[in-house]
Amino acid sequence: MVQNQQTIGFGGFTAAGACKVIPLAIAAKAKAEHAANRPFKLGVITGASTGKSLDGALAEAEAIAWRTPYQSDKILRKSINEGKTQFFDLHLSAVQPTVRSGVFGNVDWAIIEASHVTAQGEIVLTAAVGAANTFARLADKILIELNAHHPGELMGFHDLYEPADPPYRRAIPIYSPTDRIGASFIKVDPAKIAGVVRTDLPDESGGFAASDATTTQIGENVANFLANEIKIGRLPKSFLPLQSGVGNIANAVIGALGSNEGIPPFMMYTEVLQDSVIDLLQTGKCSFASSCSLTLSPDRLIEFYRELEYFRSRVVLRPQEISNSPEIVRRLGLITINTAIEVDLFGNVNSTHVMGRDLMNGIGGSGDFTRNAHVSIYTCPSIAKGGKISTIVPFVTHLDHSEHSVQVVVTEQGVADLRGKSPHDRAELMINNCVHPEYREELRGYLRASSKGHVQQTLHNAFGMHLAFLERGDMRNVEWK
């Protein structure tokens, strides 16, 4: 059914809700076509990253001509960085509007994982939404993986709403994370459903590494900072909803917020729910969580399904243009917490590229939240590669989030609150509070060599630490010109 040069919209968001057997069959077809010297490459659009049976299998089969908006597979990453696969990095909130606009051309197929489907064309999704509702509406044909690993009783967890496009768009009527405004299932013309494949497979989400001393300290630094903001009156005593990115640091931060006595019970309006959020929902420290996906370790997802009725009134899953909507982020006054690859002395953040060149994963939803947050926080360890890299640098090698959007930076060393600070004061705060001790004099030396201007920046020194690492494998002991 799937032909060369067609475009596929895959449901899911992270490995949660991603298809697992149909992509493998497409990959096998690609290999067979290539072996017969026939071309076979596809345009692939997803909600976010996927599992190894989707991005990994298709990339290994060299079946992806172009890909958007986000990925985390090492085989696909290598193909992108070698120029074999064209990749368009895109804010996750912009995926559905961009698909509707026709920029990516026609969507030939929507391939979606479901927990239930009816003869009337009603599709109940599984552990994530992503952009599945838009793909299903626009695609010429639909293939469904009906996965028995996810209970049909998931009906009611999804809140599927698709806004009109300009000039007909109206306000998205969400005023609290608990508000529901859409349908519980996707409704399509049954004639569009070209096939249903039955499966019984778990999501390919990995577990999370246990918190170490560094991630634990980062989490405690974030929690203590926010508790103090409440204490001194810069945040309401009732607190504000939280957004948190994905990964081990994010998991540690949420855990620390849950155990901090200065933080009251809170709600989340975010794009992914990780294991630590489930812990807080069970204890009541988190009273409600709105998300796009249940990005849980396998054991925790099974536990979630065992306690489905408990979570039914506490969790809702939305499409990504709603979970990441800048309008709603600004209206709700979110506190957003995301992870950086590197941050410069003035508050600019690189969250996507290593040494300014090689894509890591993509911008994801971090920009959606950062630019519209009430308080935007970025976290990272102060060093990497055993101390050979400082994550705090004179100037980022790739800029995803500018100093105008980034308000607070946190490492295991401490917190730099950059709000209301000049570039000179920001640099001093970053060095004193966030930089690893081994790099403080290094970066002070940079500032001394760059003493003129509103921003203490010199072009011939700006990437001196990066160049030192590329030349001799260590950022320390740079000779500033």
C-alpha cells in the first residue's frame, strides 16, 4: 500500500503511542526495493520522537527522505548529520498548523496506534496523542495498529481539539489544566481506514537512570529557588502550573519539587508525563496533570493501567498544538523547566546541536514553553566529559533560546536569576553561581579580554573554548587574545 515518495503522518509522541509493527513492515519493503535497485524513500512526520521500531527501523533501511519535527534515534541522528536524511527542526506546537497549511504537501497516510476502533470510524488512542487527530483528518488513507497492550478503557483520557486556522481562529477555551474542550476519540470516515493490524506490544520507552549526586543537586536547587520565590512573594502562595521537559534531570527536578515542603500541591500543564509525576499524583502533591503523552517506564505504565480509575480524574492527554500552545502557556502563567546542552554567560541557550554542527534531538517543545512562560528555567550539569567540557561558555555555538526568553539558569553549582540584569551582571552571576570552579577563572579571563561594549563579547574569542576542545580535547587553559 505504501509507495515511494509518499508522506506518512505517524501518531504518538515519544515512544509512547508510536506504532511498532507497520513501520517494520515498511522498512522491510524498503530494503527489498533497494535490493532490486528501485527507489523507496518517504516523507515522515511525527508528533515528536518515536521508538526504535519506527525511526530506528526506517532509518536503518534508508527509507526516510525527509523528517520533521523531532527525533532521538541514534541511527536516524547519524543519517541526518551525514546529510543522508533531510531534517526540518520545528517547534512542536507548530507541527499541526504547518501540516494543515500544506507546506509539507499532501499527507498520503496516517498510521496510528489505537486501543479501540469501531465500525463507525471512532478511534481511541493509546498512551499519547501527538498530532494523530490532524494526520487522521487530512490523510488520504489510514492504517491502524490496534494494540491490546493498552486497555480499551482509555476512552475518556484524551481531549482532542483542533482549532480553526487564521483568519477563523478563536480563543482556545482552556483556563485551567483541568478544563476539557474536545472529543474522547478521533472520528473519521470508515472508508478511509485501509487496514487494521492487531498487536499486543509494550511501548519502547526505556526506564530512567537513578538520580546521581549531580541531578539530585540540580533538582534541589530548582525546588529551593521556587520555594524562596513563593516565600518572598514573587510567586503566588497557591503556586502556578508546571511544565517539565523529558529526561533524567527533569525527572530529578520533579521529584525534588515533590519533596520540598516549601512547594504546595500543584498542577502540571506539560507535554510529557514521566515516572516522577506519577509518584506525585499518587501522593497528592500533584493534583492534576495535563499532557500530550504518558512517557513512562514499562513497569510504571502497567501500574498506571492497573489504577486507571484513580488516574481518570487526574490526567488528560491532548494534541500537541494544545499541550504546547503558546496562548495557553501564557494564559496559565506556567513555570517551565527545560534542559540545555550549553548556556552562554549572557543567558542564550543551545538545546539542539553539539559544537554548533551535529544535531542531537531537536528543539521539541522547549521553545513553545520558554518564550511564553511566567518563569522560564534551564538546567544542565556545569561540566561534561569528565570536566573536559564546560556547559557554560562565552557564546553558544547554536542559538535556540535567546537571552530575552531565558530567565533562570540552574546547575548543580547553584542558581543564576538573570531577570532584570544587564549583560555584565548576568555574566558575573553565571560565573559565580553556575560555572564549575575549574572554569571560573577561565571565564573571568574571557570577560577581561572582552571588556568593551554593552555585551562583553569579542568575535575572535567567542568560540575559544570550543576550538580548544576540538583541537586538544579539553576546554581548559585557553589563551585569550
